[in-house]
Amino acid sequence: MSEHRFDPTSLTRSADDTLTVRRVFGEAYERDGALVVPVARVSGVVGTGTATGDGGVSGPRRDDERGRGAGPYGTGDAGGGGFGTHVKAVGVFVVDDDGAHWHPALDLNRVILGGQLVGAVVGCALALAWAVRRR
């Protein structure tokens, strides 16, 4: 069996390459004589861990219920890790003859959620008013 050790620096290097300013400010492009720069909110997390050592247990070797040997043997190492990235568009900067202007992105899901919350509050208020009036 070939010996292969986990290198946590390769994972952190990959995360470092992924979580860059290029993710926040996208490639600028020109549209109708204006320079447009897309902007996003980027968050990320990375975690790694490694372990080496003797995996043996004290005591004599014995067989388990399936007849497999169990006891004080084995050494080894282990490691692992991962990283995650979340990117959300927040708007664009438009640079034209009048200067730089910020245009925020519309999050339709948030608008719908706000409408649902307003509807729920109005519904609860009406139900409470009806219940109080019936007393």
C-alpha cells in the first residue's frame, strides 16, 4: 500500500486562490459608453486537520464476534479538510460622464419574504381585533 500523507497547505492554497478580490469586483465591461463594474459579497471558510500516531490498544490480541483479530496493532496518520464559499451579487458601479453611481441588485426572494411578513402581521392584527370585538 502506498503511503500518502494529507497536505493541508494544498487546501488552504486552493481556498486562497478562490477567495480573492476578483470574486468581489467582477470583470468591468462597457455598456452604452459607461463602464460597469459588478460587485458581490463573498464569504468563505476553510478548515483542516491532521493526526498521526499509534492506533494500538493495550492488552492481548483477541478475536471479535466475526472472528477478525482485534488488539494492539496499527499505526497511521489521517487528515482532511474542506472549504466553502458563498458569493452574492449586491449591485454594480456605473462610471459615466456624470461620475460614479451605485445601483444595488434587487433580491426578489427578500422582497417576497417581506411581503409575506407584512401579510402575516396584518392577518394576526385582524384576528386579534375580531377576537376582542366578539367578547
